[in-house]
Amino acid sequence: MTSSSLVASGIIAAGTIAVLRKHTMDNSQVKLVHAPQTANVDDDLSLLDLIATECPSLVDPEKGRFLPSALLPTSDMQTCFNAVRERFKRPRIVEYERELISTEDGGTIGLDWSPPFAQMPADDRPIVVLSHGLSGGSQETYVQLTVQQLTAEPHCFRTVVVNYRGCAGVKLTTHVLYNGGLTSDYGCALDHIRQRFPESPLIGIGYSLGANLITKYVGEQGDACPLRAAISVCNPYDLSASSDAIDMPTFRNKHVYAPAMLMGLMQLYRRHKKVIESGPVEFDAVAISKIKRIREFDDLITSRAFGYEDSADYYGKCSCAQFMPNIRIPFLALSSLDDPVCPERIIPRDTFRSNPYLILALTQYGGHLGYHESMTSSWYPRPITEFCAAMFNRLP
């Protein structure tokens, strides 16, 4: 190839990249989905009006957009970046102080408080309660980045991450782990937090499977919900449809997402196998050794451990979308339209359009728990922090 051909190829490539980048910028605005009239949250101020005045990362013409890093332009790159980075070294962004609490059936939950109490002594400041995703914990980068922003100036909120049974180094003390609908454990954690800090208002945040769990809880509680508000990030909404999406026979599902998610579950199971199998439920060890899909894991382990007939029964009873019409507190959901794990088609838009307490913030890009603006910063902690500040400042 001649030098002139190389120059021409370079110009064409640069032009193509510029066009694609402009297209990305043109489609980076956040879009809100909500009822025609949203609920009042402060005298005559509606939830939508409050977001319009207090949450520029969701509505401002310039700030209300998510533009993915030029180095991570695709859904897959956005989704996989945290896992790739953590494979070499998991960043330690915040400090925690762990407290262990017990459930009524003898289970153990780990509460990771940040900042530690030596740095932030007990008082009645607002508390944000975070719930991790599938087989995760407080160490996940997406959790730490949120905690970092919530605890920083000017807000200086107290945060606590709920690490469920067997997760994030929490010892399994019952024969069951946790699942995406075990709201009793979440309620147990909230009861303890409220007893310890009775004057502190609470907001709940959930990520992925943790988002499904807290959304289900908020819907179950209805008017009696102890949270002031709630935030859902990359919620699957329909566990069966999300499982089907992961099982679709595409290259990325077969070789990336399904194996990675199943590996986390199987590692969790093997780590606690002796305790799980010490209970009254019998498990098929041969069938378990051949598990290839998440649905098979939920058929053979989750459903049997918790008394569901099968994965379909578990998914049907624990999917949060069916509980959302009963939500009666301000509820913000962040979802990306290119999420490979929680695809656009399963987002219950009609529910967001009919329940005045719900606001759905849609981005064109972001993948699943990605939202990387650069190699070192993410977008979602900003709207989360803005929404928390607005709710804590305005709601009684």
C-alpha cells in the first residue's frame, strides 16, 4: 500500500469515528418516563418538578446526558470494564466498618458502614442503604463509586451496604443463601438500622438483582414503607425474561455473560456447600455438577432450597414488576437501552406511566452497571446523589 493510500485510509477512518461519535453525542440525552401527573412530595411541588429543579444530571440540556467514554463505546465494553479491571486488582475506593446482625431464622447479614464510625460518629444524619447485585457485595466497584460520592462534601451522608447471606465474606449460618426476592432479610436489615438510628431518614438503592429485591420490598410495603425514597439501577424487573435474554444463543452470551454470571453463583454455592447440604433439603449432586445455565442453577439449587416448585415458580413469585403498582414512595429507576442483561423490552414502561410515584430515567448507552464516562469515572453516582439530596432535603 502506498503512502497516499495509507493517508486516505486514515482520513476515512478518522471521519468514520467522528461521525459515530457525533451520533453518540446526539443520542446521549437522558429521557424520563413517568405518569402525566406525578405525586406531590413537598406541599404543591410534584416529584417531577423536584427532579427538574434538583437533579441536573437527569434533566439539564447540557448535564442531563450520559456520553460513554470514547475508549468504551459499546454496550459490551461498558458492561465488562469493571470485571476486566477487577480481574487484575479490585480498587479499594472507600473504607468500611462491618457489623454482623442475625435474622430470626439464625441467618447472618453483614452491614458495611461508611465512613467508619471513628470518622463519622453516630448522629441523626440521613442514611443511604445499598444492596448489591448477583453474588456481589460492598467491594463491587459500582457500589464503592456510589458510596464515595454520597459520603463526600457537601452532603456527607452516612451509607451502609447490606451484604446478604454468604456474600462478601459473610459466614453462612443457615442452609440457605439469599435470592432475588428474599425481602425478609432486607426488612431485617432496615429494622436494625432504624433501631440504631431512629431519627435518621433512609433511602434505599439497589443494583441489578439487588434492585429487583428492594423494588419488590417497596411494593410489598406500600404506604407502610419505612424508606423515604428508593433508587433502582439496572433492574431486571422480570427474572424469567432476563434469564432468557442471557440464554439467547449469541456469541457474547455463550462466551461472556452467561459463563461469568454462572461462575459467580457456582463459586458462592461451592464456598458454602457443606452448610447448604446440611439442611433438610436433598440436592442432586450429579445434576448440579452439570449445570450450564443460570436457569438450571435456580432449578436445582435456589428453588429447592427455598421451596419453590422450579425456576419458573421462583421467577414468577419474585420478579418485582408485579409489585410496582403498589409503590407509594418516590422511586427513581436508572436503565440503559443497550443493557445486555436487562434488555429494553422487559422494562415495564406502562407501570411507570401509570404510577405517579415512579420516574424512569433512560439512557441510550451504559450497558449493565457500566455508565463509564472515562476510564476512571462513572455517570450514575451523580444522579443518585442529586436525587438522594433532593429527597432528604424536601420530604418531611
